[in-house]
Amino acid sequence: MRVLMAAAECSPLARTGGMGEAVAGLAKAVAVRDIEVVVAIPRYQHLRGTGTAATDAPVPAYRHRLDATEVLLIEDDAAFDRPGIYGPKPGDAYEDEWFRWARFSVAVGRLATGFDLVHLHDGHPGPVALLTDVPSVQTIHNASYPLLGPLGDAADELGVSWQDRMLGGALEWYGRANYLKAGIVGASRVTTVSPTFAAQIATDATVTGGLSEVIKWLDHPVIGIVNGIDTDAWDPRSDPIVAAPYSIKNLKARQESREALLGTTELDDGFLVGNVGRMTEQKGLHLIDADLDQLVEDGLRLVLIGNGNLDEMVDGWETRHPRAVRHFEYSEELSRLLYAGADAYFMPSEFEPCGIGQLYAMRYGCPPLARFTGGLADTVIDLDEHPAAATGFGFRSFLPEEAVKTLRRAMRVHRRSKREWKTLQRNGMTRDFSWDHAALDYLDVYESAIG
């Protein structure tokens, strides 16, 4: 089988979050099963020196090898010779995103000839499903970013049929073009990144921009497959960033990474909690804003890595409590040290299709404190609900009191019961979060789409 994957990101070449990791991890896991996989992404400005010219490709492109996966970097200066992947700086978006990804979709549509299947990731290449007769799978990583544009201009740039651009057509959405809708409606099969999120997007229009009605009436229900992680690249026994290698049998050595994290962040000792991601309302950190001062007084120490529209709030926390709260821009090195050194990982998301931070955290012996939504509900096991198998702590209602109560519950267990805390760490570290299981599930989806 020959599979063409198309995405905006593929780690480590282009990455702003979990999707880039997911595309690279899935491609690698599928490729080792004797499936020929080619990943197509744009040749962004920062990739100008990467790859060798693909003279035999039907569109201007450059080839680059990642392990067993071939990456085709699609060259289009008008669309992608710009700073940044989606905008000039993190969090920004170019005004003509519809134009950029229409051109990318057209290029991928031309590339699809000769492949058995095209796998589309999120809305950016969604219109490809309308541009080729090759069977396709559309994966929804984050349904709240559908990618919209002017209907007439986008339809002309894509060259879709009149049926697709008409009212109620595959591309049309309330008078605009919706690229994610195009992929969902046009693809042979649709998947998303956890079973709980698959159920949620069929009923909760707040996380799909209204597309739930479209999803609910698909001929084939959306299939939820939990993302994996690259367990070779993320391994505390061999990670060069950790202060000292450690394992389930040698958890004492983890203390060295904890001390290194405290030293790097210049925090006083306490219940050391970390978070890596966008500082936005979706991620839920604002839930503890009103109680932050008292939590700090009671021993909470926070390390936050990432940026977003809540930067002013978390920077205010740091200003008031410079020895208890630190906020940093994204750094993979610091993120890895956080997973290896923090006592717990806080992820109180309003919604979370899958989440990857909690998987890294458990892999590194850092129990997550999470709101049970989407993939967090599918991957984190609460101590009170299943003591023997527990990997962390969870809450269900997206309310400040529930988030604060969960933090305090974890603080009590950490302070009073080393035995229970080590059980949480060991349970998390022994869970199999590799891509192996997900790859087999995706192969079943591929076969179904082709069949």
C-alpha cells in the first residue's frame, strides 16, 4: 500500500504543537509495517535549505528523509515564503490563509495520483478530498480550527465543481468556504484523536464551530483513535536533557531532575506543578486565577511554558510571586526538564481532542491533574476512582472550584503518602503510549477506506 499524508506540520521539520508530533509518529509507525508512506508539507521559509529537488514530482517539491518516511516539501513561494507557519509569530494568522492552503491542497491533489490512499490532517489540506478520486481519510486533530475563507475566491483557487461550491455543497458553510467541512464530507472515512472526542464532536457544536450536525449525519461514524508518542525519543532512561537517567526501578534518580528544574526556574521548594502549551482559555489555567495567591501560600509552585492571550494573567502571577510562579516561552529542552522534574502536570482543559502533554508527563513519572474531556478522559485514570490502576487525578465540571479542589487533593496525597504517589508514577510509566496500537487501528481504517 502507498499512502500519501498531507499536513501543515511534521515534526521536527515544522511543529507548533501536538499535530506535528502526531503526523511524524504515525508516519513512522505505519512505515515500519511495510507500508510506503510519503508526507507532504509546505516548504516553509525556514526549510529553504532542506531537501533535494524532486525532479520527477508533478509539482515543485524537495525530498527529505525522516527515518523510514519520505517527506515531500511542496515549494510555493507565493503561499509559503514567509516567516512562520501560520503567521509571522506564534498565535498570529495570515489574512490569506484560505489562499495558502488552497494552493497547497491543489498541489497535494496532483501528487495523489499513483497512491492507494491520501490521509489528510486537519482542515488545511481538507479540500484534497474533493480534488482526487483516490480514497481519502480525514483526521480531525482540532475541530475548533476549521479554516474559513471567501467561498467564490476559494472555490476558484481550488477548482472544485459547482456542486461543491453551491449552497449546502461540500465546501460551502453559511456562505463561506470551510476546508475542514470539505475534508469531512469528501473523505472516504473520518477519524479523530480519541474515542471520547469522537463522541463529543457529534453532539457538541461549541468545539466544532457548528459542524456537529454535518458529523452526526455522516454515512460512516467518526472513528476515535488515541494518539501515541515516540517512546524512543521520549525516554527518561536515555533522554540527554534529564539531569540523570532514571527508570521505574530507579525513581530516586528523578530527584536530580527535580532539583535541576527548581534551580533553572529559581523557585522555592514546594508542590512543583508544570504545564506546557498555549496560554489560552481553552487550556483552562484561568480557572485557578482567583485562588492562585492562596494556593501559592499553601505550597503550590508553578512552571508554565508557552504563550497565548492569557500571558498577561500568568505574567501577573509571576510578578506577585517570583519565587513561586515562572512563565517561559516554549523551549523543548525546558519542557523535557519539566516533565522529568515536576511533581505533577496540570491540564485543566475546557476541551482537548487528545492531548500529548499528559502522555509525556506519565512517561516521565509526572502524574497529570486533568479535566476529564476528550483524550484526557481516555488516557488519565483517577486515584479515587481506580486506586490500583490510577495514573493521576481528574475532574469533570469545567469550574474553578473543581480545578482548585483537584490541585489540593493532589497536594495532600503528595505530602502524606509517598507510597500512593510512587504507585501513580509507576502506573503511568508502564502504560504503553507508543504508536504501535494506533498504527494498527489506522491500517484497519485505510483498508476500509480503500475497500
